[in-house]
Amino acid sequence: MPGITVRIGDGVSAFGETDDAGAFALMVPVEPRKPRLAAEKRRGAGDAVSALDAVYILQHLVGARSLSEDQVLACDTTGDGVVTALDAARVLDLAVGEIERLPVMRACDSDWLFRIATGAREDRVLSCDNPSVEIDGAAPALEVVALLPGDCTGNWTSPASASKRLVAPRRSRARVRVGRLRLRGKRALLPVYIRSPSPYNSIDMDVAYDFTALRPQGVHLRGQRGDPIVQMSSKGADGFVRLAIASAEPLNRGRRQLVVLEFEVLTDGLASSPTLVTLKIDEQSPRLSQFKD
């Protein structure tokens, strides 16, 4: 990963930054005490955290999925040492933009966590309480592994990588159609029909709307299974509402599902209907079609 600041601490002023290939080199001064290596990085997460990451947490909690040690660390979004349903809720908060940083990011004052592999002993995780690793003797070849809090799937990729893609290029086999806006007095309902031949566990959705005429009120699911976690966020007068849904069990009961966004109508007439901007099903793009007058 590029852009990681790597430094020698304990009063030694050697520091550097990883290059585009993720490599770094530091001159380690000879000191009476052993120098300590530390790493930090801010930003660069992109849109790697989605509702599918919350699915991994929920499936882990019910025993349907085993997480690696690195995944457990990434899924512990609160930084309390355990993975719980609260961590899944915080992932959805971040996915929809309700929060800008996860609690563990604020506690560690870093947007990333790191593990240093020295090759000479067991790897050590750099936590908030132990933000560096001691280098014994002649400095060995070191590998710094960056972990993005909230990225439970571990599928983050650098924008500088050759693929420049977060997910696999194949499209989802699901089909999505946005229906006609339905007016019910001071309420407006926007139906989104999802048809998928295979089960899925997460939905991420962005909808644009006229904020002078409509105000988001909630979301209703029809045809779902299990007990999904739903988070919706709209930031004031920006005209966008973001929705994230995650469930340990497949969301769709059979082949069809209906997601209904509810708005409060603020004016006597509507000049335009809300528009589906993006929709991801398990981080994959389905085929989209929108009703047109």
C-alpha cells in the first residue's frame, strides 16, 4: 500500500513513506536502547466499507462464517476487543455516511490499523495501547500489513493498483427496476423491485431526490427473510439519501423482493420523481431500469 508513514520512534527521528509498490527503507541508527518501528496512515479507504462487511459480522456472530485474525481486528469497529452486532451497526453508519470515522479510528487517531511481521518472531498487531514494535539487533526485513477498520471482507484495493476495482468485474445476475412514485396524501412511496435467481445478503443504495419537495422518512422491506439491520441517512439539503441493508440470512425470499422508500411531501406539486443513482447487491452491480413517464 502506498502512502503509509513508517517511522522509528523513542526519540529517533528516522521516518519515511511507502512508495507506489508499498516498499519502504529506513536507516536504523545505533542506539543504546532498541529502536521501535511504528506506522500510520490517514484516509485512502475509498468506498471499501459497505453493507456486505456488516453481513460478515452478523454471519460470524451466528456461526455461519469463520473470520481470520486480521478480519476480526478489522471487524472490531468499536475497538473494544470483541466483535458484536454493534460493530455491524457502526459499519452501516459509515457506509451510508452517518458517521465519517469509526470509533476505533477516533480512539487510535488513525484511519488504519497495522500488523508488523518481522520474520524472527510472531507477528504483533499494532493496537492503540501498543503502537510500535521493537527491533532486535540488526533490523530484519519487515512487512507492514495495513488493515482497514470496517473492511471485514478484506477486499480493499489501492486506487493505484492495475485493476483499480473494488470488486470483481462480473455483474450480478440480479435485475432491479424502479417503479412509479406513488402519492398517498402527504406521503410519497418509491418502490424498488429486485429480482434475483440467487440469494444475497446486502443492499447498498443511493437515491437522488428534490429536497425542496420531499423529505426522506424511512424504508420498508417486502419479501425479506431473517431480521436484517437497516440504516438510512440523508444529509440536510444535499438531495441524496443513502440506504444500507445487511442480514446474516439471505434477504430475498424466493426470487423477488420489494424495497419501498417513503418520503414526506413538502409541496403541492412534484416536478420530478426520485432517481436511483447507484445500487449494489453484495457489492456487485445488477442490471438497472427506471420507470419513465
